[in-house]
Amino acid sequence: MATIKDIAERAGVSSATVSRVLNHDETLNVQESTRKRVMEAAEELEYTMPSPRKKCKKLKIGIFRLLFSGRRAGRPVLPLHSSCGKEETG
């Protein structure tokens, strides 16, 4: 499975640029030829975007580690809010 890093190497750009192009970041200021190279590299490598569930799972694991490390260090554990698992409406 191709990664953003693989696409960046093939297109000759940074992984940050690839991420922003694939996520249609409107604030990204790149030439159309660069955007086209990134999209072509992604297609050639058969890149698929990770599912939102996978992102949420990583976020939940990160939050758990943060909370657990805070408890071990004697720090108070603060309640955190996450939108993972909730459907967006509208």
C-alpha cells in the first residue's frame, strides 16, 4: 500500500505538500503542474486515503497514552472531548 511519503518521492515534493494537495487545502499555493504531478503519482501508486475510523483509532490510542502518562507522573487527568465515532450532520 502506497504512503504519502511514496507519493512525495515520486512527485519530487515534500510529504506535507502531498498531504495538502490530497486534502484539497485551499490555502496551499503551488503551481498547477505540481498539483498535477502529485495527483498522477497518487494514481500511479494506487493510493487510497485512510478511513476516518483508522484516524479515530490512532487518536484514541494517543489520548489514552497521554492520559496514562499523566497519571503515572502524578499530574491531574483532564477530561477530553473527541468527535470520533460521531456522524457529522448538515
